[in-house]
Amino acid sequence: MRAGNRHLVAVVAPGLAAIVAHMFEVLVYVYENYWRGDACPELQQLGRKLSAQGFEPEEIQQALAWLDGLNLAARHTDAVDDAGLQGRDSLRVYSPAEQDHLGASCLGFIRFLESAEVLPPALREIVVDRAMAVPGDPVDLDDLKIIVLMVYWSMGREPDALVLDELCDDGDQRVAH
């Protein structure tokens, strides 16, 4: 989220902005502590473990609801043959609501991952679906990177090392060569 928009969300709904930010902290914790999605406990047990780690009930609730949606999307994607979904030259057209919610930086990053051939159409659709499930416009690029990691995680796939580096990279600390 751009700084001005993040401030606007914080003024309009201060509790919502904090819960969304903390939800991503919960998701990062889950990603770091469970090697793959299938290694993660059932959502109810995960909720208890997160509570024991000191996360707040609202943060846990939002993260578990988001993860439930991710699990549902991953199960449906397992049943779809990714190769037959779209041709290599297909073009994804984003709705105005998707454009507004994702913003230019997130749409550009998704396109970058597609052009590098590391985000197939089926995974892209899960990324877009899960990004659309996050409140606030536009989605922050760092939050989108967490979403992409969580999509790979839920599918039991490990991103390519260069992609993983890009997803975990803090662009503010990058030095131009």
C-alpha cells in the first residue's frame, strides 16, 4: 500500500489496518514454522498454536479465514490440469475492481513472475483470488509477495531460488551496481 493510502486506511479504520498488518505477521509465522502446507496442522489446532505464540484472537481469526480460502483454492487447482488452462500466448485481462485493488505495482510484479515463467496461470489465479480477499486498496507489494509465497507453500511447491530471493528481497536495501 502506498504510504498515503496506508495512512488513509489507518485513519478511516485504524483497527482494520492493524489487523491486516498483523494477519500477514501470522502468515509469515506459519510459512516459517511449517515447511509445506501439508505439514501445517488443521486450522483449529493451528489457531491454538498461534494463540500460544501470543498472536491476538482477531489476527488469528483473519489469518485462519484467509488460509481456509487458500486451502479451498489449492484443492480446486489440484483438480485442474494447468497446461490445458491457458495457452502460453494467452492474456489475462484484469477487471476494474482487480486493477484498483491490486494496484500497478502488484499487477507489474505478477506480470514479472509470469514472464519469468515461474507463476503458471492456475497459481496466478490463486494469487489474485487471495489478494482480492485482503481488505484495503491497493494491496501492498510486500503483502503480495507474502501471498505468492503462501500460494507456493500451499501447493507444496518451492519457488525457484532466484524467485525466492525476489520474494524475500527488501527493495529499499538494494544497492545499484
